[in-house]
Amino acid sequence: MNTQFFIDYAWIIPLAPLVGFLINGIGTFLKLPYVRSKTVVHTIACGALLLSFIFAVGVFLHLSSLEPEARSITRYLYTWLQVGSLKADAAFLLDPLSSVMMLIITGVGFLIHVYSIGYMADDPSYSRFFTYLNLFCFAMLLLVMGDNLLMLFIGWEGVGLCSYLLIGFWFKEKANAQAGMKAFVVNRIGDFAFLLGMFLLFWTMYDYGHASVTFKEIGQHVGLIKDVEVGGWPVLVLVGILLFIGATGKSAQVPLYVWLPDAMAGPTPVSGLIHAATMVTAGIYMIGRLNFVYTLAPEALVVVATVGAVTALFAATIGFAQNDIKKVLAYSTVSQLGYMFLGMGTGAYAAGIFHLMTHAFFKACLFLGSGSVILGMHHEQDMRKMGGLKKYMPVTYWTFLLATIAIAGIFPFSGFFSKDEILWKAFEAGGHISSWYYVLWGLGIAGAMGTAFYMFRAVSMTFYGELGARAHEVPAEEASHGHDDDHGHHGHGDHTPHESPKTMTFALSVLALLSVVGGFLGIPYALGHFFHVPNFFEHWLEPVLNHGGGHHGGHHSVPPIEYGLMIFSVAIALTASYLGYLFYTKRQDLPKKFVAKFPKLHALALNKYYVDEIYQALVVNNLLRLNNFLSAFDAKVVDGAVNAVGSVVRVYSRVMGFWDATFVDGLVNGVAQLVRQLGRALRKTQTGRIQNYLYVAMLGVVILMIWRML
């Protein structure tokens, strides 16, 4: 098979969803007849993603046929921007890292598109929804395929725009519109820092004679500025931290994570797309792509690892007390992203990207599974009103359970291989980098235990027991509230839970299978050397991520402690999983006793540590006060000064008008009047009689004679 074809036409990968967006988008905007057919709409949208996926597979196959050092191909399209020393081409970088991201985006994205056919079947804005989905995938593909920082940033901003459109998809409800706006505003904060980091990197490189925004050239010459300082800080540390602040926005880390839980206001397929295949993975990809910058800025890596570990545990504790099934999964995403950043912060870039991939499988399965539950429960999201769904929704149950085992990190499911590798690298870094990493490893272990507990809590509350057995626990004021995800379908007369359509269960089944077997692509050396199985994923990414020191090199002995930590990790995952099952099935009295004994602690987790309220009080309200002050200052001081000047000018103009009319015009008019009067007087001498003229002439002669005599 000639796979060179897929390289030559790799531009089709982002173009296909863009064309799908344009066809459905124009039809929707102009209300053309073809968008009335849902079959036509989803065939265009799904076909576009399927075509992209086929070409992504082709690119992967071609790269795999090359020697490792040759697996980096730039497909130049045209010169996009050239201003002075700044030149940016419209070009795609096809290498092991971008190929992995392309497969995730198009593969998981295609399954989410297929799932949406059933989930959004009755939504009146069906074509608009698929239009936005295609645009979202295009933006993310542009982000991961661009060969320079500017193309990455265009995609970066594009996914931010699409998140706003999709989170606020049902914008007629104020809360949904506010959630979309919140995501947009919070991400703008991070994006500002990201821009500063880009500019600082470019201008520093420019000062040293290498003004470029392409990743290859930056990687080749960034070593020239490793000792440069700005204000006493190494410039690469500042660049790394500024770029990472941007990543905390896109990838929902402390302190800019607050938009992601609210993003549940959008349709469930959107949640799956944001959390698994697009947007939140952007920050992880960015650090992986710029690993050569972060490797030269170890202080920035410590910041990345610390924020990641803290976020992993912090978000996990919030998940303990949430009752909305989508909110539980939202905080689990925040937590799992923390693990990815912990891996990147230890220099184990391949481990971080590997967890990104496995997380895409099981998190997409979990979110789409939650959507299946919500649909089967006729738009109910409160797990306290669920229970016993196992017998009503067997496919949803088994796929959700398999994905839960994967995210809990239980051997041999995918999450075990990726998460355990990150935890081991953090522990290993404690020995050869800084003892601080031991603390971060401890936070990661605690977060892993929390993940297993709250995920099996969710499984138990949703699928085990009897339907509605906990409904009495729902306060009256909450029971009367509407639900985020009740727009896509009409109500049913029969409120018995039911299994979802085949388009939905197909996507769930494929994702569940990937959640089970996906981890075998990255078997760690500690296990793989027994069976002579290499870590395929790590070796695949080595040509791109070889700047990091966080991987096993060569064939060496495995420290016994690695096996001990591996067993310990599985043991705590199993223990926490069992406790999550036990507390919410057979011993439901225990959680109630805990809440009764520690009501404030429970309230703290239930209310998400009041972070939104703190932001509202300290940031939003103060900004509103500043806004009101500036508005009043503008109205009373600035406008007052302007109005005063206007009044003075009006008085001055009136005085000058009076002076002009009275004196200037009076003088001019007076001269004219004098001339007119003189003219009238002289006109009387012009009688036309000759004798009068002779009299005057004689009088003149007499006067001249007298004048001469004098």
C-alpha cells in the first residue's frame, strides 16, 4: 500500500471537518432545504470525521514505516505571514506526537459524532449542533498539526470559541449562556499569559539572531538563551510558567479550573468531546510539543508538577460529595488532567501523553455512558434518584463499569499502565531531582485512592440497589430544579428506564474495549521485560520527546521498589473501589454517619470549597465595584469636565458672536453706510445741466487762483 498518498494529502485531515462545518453551517444559516433532513446532516458531519480518521491512520502507517529519525515530515502549503523577521508558513508537522493526537481527535471524535445521532435525535437545532462539532474538531486538529506557534495559537483560540458555542448551545436558558460565557472569560485570562509567553520567547530568540515561531527551529536554537535572564529570572523559566498559565485555563487546573464543571450545561456529547478528545488536552499537548523549552527550565517543571499534583487531589476530594453524575465526571477530568501535568512536570512526557490517550478512551466512555443514563432516566442527572439501572440498561452498565475500572487504575486496564507510570516517575524524581517530588507522589497516591472511591460510588448509586431508593435524600429545593440536559428529547409517557439507541451503545462498546486494551500499547519496562514486550508508545514518541529524562533507557535492572509501588498502587485502588461499593450499597449508613459527624467537612466538599463564591467575592464583585466606580468617575468627573469645557466654549462663542456682530460687523457696516451717504450727497451734484457744471468750473478756477496767490 502506497501510504505516501496520505502524507501528500494530509491537509484533508483538518479540511474535511471544516468543509462539513461550512456545508451544514451555510445550510443552517440560510435555512436551505437539505438541512431539514437529519440523515443528510449527520452523514455530512460523521463522514467528514471518518474521512479525517482514515487519513490520520494513513499518516500513522506511513510514519511507522520510516526509521525513527525520519519520522518528522513538514507539509508546506504556503507562506501565511511575513512581517520583518517574522515568518509563519501554513504548514503541517507530521510526526509521532501529532499522529497520536490526530488519531485521538478523529477516532474518539467520530464515535462521539455517531453517538450524537441518537442522543440529539429530537433536538430542534440538530444541524447547528453537528455544525459546531465539526468546527470543534477542525480547530483542535489545526492546533495539533500546525508546525509553528502561531498556527497552534489559532487552533488554541478556535477551541475556546467552540467551547463557548457548545457549552451555551441551549442559550435560551440563562444559566447555560452564563456557563458558556464563564468558560470563555476564564480561558481569556490564561490566553493572555500564553500570549506573553509566546512573545517573550520570540523576542528573546530574535535578539539572539534566530527569530522563528516554528517548533523545529525553536528546538534547534533554544539552547542559546538558556542562560538569559529577565529581571533576575531565567527567561525560559518565565516562558515556561507563562505558557503553563495558559495551559491551566485550557486544561482546567488550579486556579483556572472553575469553568469546566459548569461546562456540563452543554449537551452530554459536548462534555465527552471537551473532556476526552479536544480542548482540555490542549495544554498537555502544548507542553509535550515544547518539551525542549521545559527541559531547559527545571523550575518551571516543578511548578507544572506541583500544580498538577495539587489539582489531582483537590478535585478528587470534591468528587466525593457530588450528586450530579456529570459533575462527578467533570471533577474527575480535572483530577486526571492533574496527573498528566504531574507526569509532564517530572519530565516523563511520554507517560503524560500516554495518560492523555487512555483517559480519552475511558473518559469519553464514562461521559457518553452518563448521557445514556440521563436519556434512559428521562433527563435525570441526580444519582440519588437513580439506582438499579443495571437491569434496565445492561450495555450502558457494563461499558460504564469497564471504564470505571480503567480510571481507577486497576490492573490490567488501561488506566493502570498510564497512571502507574506517572506515579513511578514522580517517586523516581524524588530520588534524583528533588525530595519535593516525594510529596507530589504522595498527593498523587491520595488522589488515585480518591478517584477509585468516588467513581465506584457513582457506579453504586447509579446501577446498584433499587430505582429511586435514595430519592428521599434529595432536598425539596433541589428536587424542584430543572436539569441541564433535558433539551435533546421529548418526554416519554412511560418513565421506566430504557436502554439507549444502537448508535449510542455502539460508541460506548468501542470506547469500553479501548479502555480495556489501550494500556497494552504502553507496558512499562518493569513488566514488559519479563515477556520481552517493548513499551511501544514510549518508543514511538522518543524522536519527539527525547529531550526529557523521564523514561527508562536501555535494558537495565528494575529497582525492587518499583514493583512494590506498583502493587501498592493496585492495592489502594482495589481497596478504595471496594469501599466506594460497600458504602453505597450494603453499608449506606456509614456515609450518613460520616456526614453527621463531620457536617462542615461534607459541606466544604459538596460546595466545592466555595471557590466560586470566593472568586465572586474577591474578584468578580471587586471588578464590578471598580466598574461602577469608573462609570461614576466617567459620568461625574470626565463627563463633568467635558461638559464644563463645553459650557465655557458656548459662553465664549456667544461673547465672540456679540463682539463680531456689534463691533466688527458694526465697523464694516459703518464704513459701508458712510460711503453710501457720501455717494448720495455727491449724486446730487450730477444734475445734467451745463450751466451748473460751468458754475462749478469757474468756482474751481477762482479757488486755484486764490491758492496760487497765497
